[in-house]
Amino acid sequence: MGWLTSEGASASVRDWLILASAGAIAACASTFLDYNLRIPGHAILRAVFPMVVGLALVPRRGAGCVMAAVAALTAGGLRLGGAGGEGMSLGALTSLIATGPLLDWTLRRAHGGWRLYASFAAAGIASNLLALAVRGGAKAFGFEHLGARPLSVWLPRAAVTYILCGLVAGFISGGVWFYARRRGQPSPEEAK
């Protein structure tokens, strides 16, 4: 079905606006919301909810990539504008940008039930594993800001918590998706 629906161009503009808003909200949440959990890898929990809501409202191929692009541009603009202090870590930025495309990729062949939950969980875990690699690399090469925990202290705990936070983010995503489906939203397969 692509980007144009039976309602024509107005639905396409509405879809673009919903996805752009979801991406911008995810970037703002990642920049400004601080749950103060002190758990490595929890940043994905700030980004995943707006993106899944956007995907539930606009179940189109490539919707996650659109949201991720807008999120990246918004995060960059916030950083350049000096909003949010230091903003987000490289790991948080990685999960913000990777979550949308990974949701697109994992959901492309999911056909309901437990497979959808597994797809959401896989996207959350994969996104956070990428974030772990980027954040670990930044620590290893000295790109972390002063006062951060050294790699040797951070990595053993982070290796576990990044996976667990990705899994939790995936299950939250699945719950949001199923709630939206019960409210009459089509699945990505139905929207094709």
C-alpha cells in the first residue's frame, strides 16, 4: 500500500506529521526526561514508547526509519541549540536512532500472537546491544565525559542491564501495539 492510502494525499500528510511528531517526542524524551534509575541501558525506555505509538498509529513500511531520522535531526538540533545541558550519551543516541529501523525490520514478517512480542523484544534487545557497543567503545577510547564509571567497572553490569532494558522495552512495545490493535488499528501486514 505504501505511503498513499485510499484517502489520498491528505492521509499521507497526516501520516508524515504523526511520524515526525513521534520521532521528535522520542528525541525530547531522551534528552529531557531523566528517570534517575542509574541503570545502564535504560535510555531506550524513554525513546521506545513514542516510537511504538507512532508505529501503531501509522503502520507503514519504513515508518520506524522516518521516526528515527526525525529523532536524529531533533536530537542534533537540541544539542546544537544547547537545550538539555549535555543531552544524551552516545549509547542513548544510538538506541534512539536504531530503535525505529529495528522495529521496521523485525516486524516485517511477524504475523500476530507471540511472534509480534518476539519481534518487539528482538528489536529492543538489538537496539540496546548496538547502544552497548557504541557506549563501550566510547569509554574504551576515552570519549566519555569526566566522572563517568570506567569501562572495567561499567561493562560487567552493563552487559546484563542493557539486554534486560532492551527486553523490557520490547515487551512494553508489544503491549502498546496489542492495545492499539484492539482499538482497531491494522497491523503492518494489513497496511501493505
